Amino acid sequence: MSSVKLGLHAIRVGNIFCIGRNYAAHAAELGNRVETEPLVFLKPTSALLDESEPIRLSDYSRDVHHECELVALIGKGGNDIPLARALSHVAGYGVGLDLTARDVQAGAKRNGHPWTKAKGFRGAACVSALAPAASVADPQRLTFELRVNGQLRQQGDAGLMLFSLADQISYLSRIYGLSDGDLIFTGTPEGVARLASGDRLDLSLHGLAAAHWEVA
């Protein structure tokens, strides 16, 4: 899978940018400090997963966590995008999972290594079908949730982000440049936890998008 669905269209994905520690309560639950600028990491497009396939846990981790997030699709790329125009570059919004091999990530942190093995394995970037950006007046008013086996596990309010989506877009365009088809995983709220084989995950975004996965 190297594309996402926006309405009736399949959009080829470019880069997958992820923002870490963007909710204070999540940073606190993992014992991390709050950052003074967006903490950015990348996932390969080979990590993309839609609802047509189940989640398959990494065979080198015993502690894969779910991280439910608001996901934004860039429709028009650019460099040095002004904050005031940042949201005009968004084509669609969805809900997704940044799956994380937490034990592998902890080892990488201890050794000063990159997080790629913990964050970029196949199926580690789960994304729903996307709603058109025109249907969202203000993304910072969006709410989203994750239920695991019917129980509420994560509940997010984009208004609690430390760096708003506009902040993220402007920052990413200035440091890296943004391209048509880039995805931004905007950060996860508190409530992350281990997944197990047989779990059923139900995600929803403010009545605009939903997705369902089972863990193989």
C-alpha cells in the first residue's frame, strides 16, 4: 500500500511525517519532557496499512503500543509556508494509528540510536479513508477516539495539541519542505497501551471518518 483514499480517489503518499510528544499528558505518561519545537520522525510508505488488512505485530517486539492520532493529508506542497496560510495546504483529514514497538524504542533511546525500527515496521502507519478538508472548518476543534475490544482506550482533543496543525505544517515546510501527498501524523494523547493478538480496534474522527482493524 502506498496510497490513501480521499473520497473516490486514491492519493499516492509521499513522505510520512510524525510529531512526537505533542500532548502534554502523553509526554508525562511516558516520562518524557515537553519539547520547545515539534519533535519530528519519519515512517516509510511501506508502513502504510488500510482496513483491507489486519494489523500484524512485529516479530521482534513483545510490546507494540497503539497511538491514535489525527492525520492530515497535504494536497499542495511548498516551502516556508506562512502560518496564516498553512491550513489551505491540507486536502483531507483522517484518523490513524502510529504503532510503536515500545521495548525496541526504549532500547534505541538508551543507545542513542534512531527510532526507525520501533516506528517504521510494516503496518506501523494505519490510516482511515480521509474526509475532504472542506468539511472541516477548524481542525483544532476535532475530537477522535480509539476503542479496543469495545472499551474506550484513547480520547483526543486536537485543541490540546502543544503545536497546532498549522504550526506543524509551517515548521515542516520550513525545515524539510512539503510535497503533494505527504501525510502528517499529528501526535497522540494519553492512554497508549500494548496490543495483543485478537484485539479489535475501532477508531473514529468527529463523525467524519472511521476505521476498524483486528490484530492478527
